[in-house]
Amino acid sequence: MNEPIEDVYFNWLYTKVASVEVPTPSLTYWTLMRDLHATEFPWLVSGDDNRCLDGVELRREFNREVLIDYDPPWMMMGCSVLEMMIAFSRRAEFVTDISARDWFWIFLDNLGLKEQNDAQKNISEYVAVVLDRFIWRTYRPDGSGGMFPIQHPERDQREVEIWYQFCEYLVDQELV
């Protein structure tokens, strides 16, 4: 393997949610995915630490798949937003009939990032603003601007852990 292991891992993550075979910039999301992966997901609400643990678990899965017998230094780094979202999309798939890949794109759409393909200009600046709002929970109390906007929430979604936001979203969207 001539490529740095970090690049191989990032490409592995990318294949979980997008196609690497697409040459058209309007259909690729390399910049968006790099920005998501370069941004740490610090948990602020109790219970969201589980989202980080799930994301970091992807690294162990990757190590098993590519048969790495050592722990690269990035194994100890914090969970990235990309890792958290991919891992969470798998959990979402487990409790619904919607694929993990489709859930991932629903999350991006809800965040307002779905259209940020490689043909767009100034992607990173826009992504940074969106991720700042999401990570620090400065989105609206109904979840608008976050991963799970809800029409009539019973609680301020900024104070609810992501798993329970998701559960409320499923009911709100009549997906259960």
C-alpha cells in the first residue's frame, strides 16, 4: 500500500456514502466529505458520546477489513462529523426500511449540505458555517438547521441527544 493509511481510510469512508467511480464534479462530493471528516464532532449533550463511540468504531472496522496489525495515531483522535454521520446512518437503517446511504443523504439535506458538490464554489466556507451551527447547537429549537427538523417538537431539540431527536423525527415524518 503506497498511499498513506489516512487517505485509504478516508476513501473507504467515502465509498460508504458516495461513488468513487463518478468523474463529473457535479456528482462528486470529495470537498464536502473532506470538510466533514476534518471537523471533529464534540458531544455537548449527554448520550451523544455514544455517537462518537460509534464513529470511532468505524476505524476498528476499517482496520479489520484492510488487515492492519497496528494502531495508527489517528485511532486515538476524536470522532469526525463524517464518521459520526456514517455510523448514525447505519443505526437509522437498523430501525427503518431506509438504507444507511439514503439516511446519510437525508441528514445532509436536513443540514442544508446535500447540494454542496464539487462543482460548487466556496464549499468549505459554507460547510464550516453549517457545521458550526450543527456542532454548537445554534440551530432552531425545532431542529431546523440540524439533522432532524421537527414540525411540532415537544422539547427544544438543541437540548435533546441526537438519538432522541432521530426518534422524534421518525414519528414527525411518519417513518414508523
